[in-house]
Amino acid sequence: MREKNKKLKIKCIIACICIITGVILIILSLKLEGISELQKTYISGFAEGLIPVSLVLLIKNILSLKNSKLLRKRKIELTDERNIEIQIKSMQ
């Protein structure tokens, strides 16, 4: 369990970094001059997509860290051979 907790904590840190990166990109897209409006739109759109996804993953990981039953359920979802086979077949 400790190894799983360590991995989840690292994922939380990565999600926080992605959120901070998204905020910085939004600020840059608003403040930068000398780039076209289309480029600003791409930058802000990427950032606006990055922030909510990172927030959802951060919340999901924090809840898993705080709730051992949820952590066990996520571990089963990720390591269950039947689920892995279904995912592989669905991608083909």
C-alpha cells in the first residue's frame, strides 16, 4: 500500500504542476503581444482544457489517498486481468 500511496502522491504533484502551467499559459496568452489572435486562442484553449482535467485527476487521487476502500477499488480496476483484457480488445 505504501508504494501505491507514494505513486498517488507523485501523481498529485504532477497534477498541481499541470494546473500551475495552465494558469501561466492563460496569463501569457492574455499578456503576450506580437503573436496572432489565432495563436493566443490555441494557447488559451490548451490551458483551459489542461486545468479542469488536472483538477479532476487531483481530486480523484486525493480522495483515493484519504479513503482506503476507494484506493483498494482503484487498485483492482487497474490490475484486474479481465479489465485489462477488455481494454485491450476495445482498442483494437
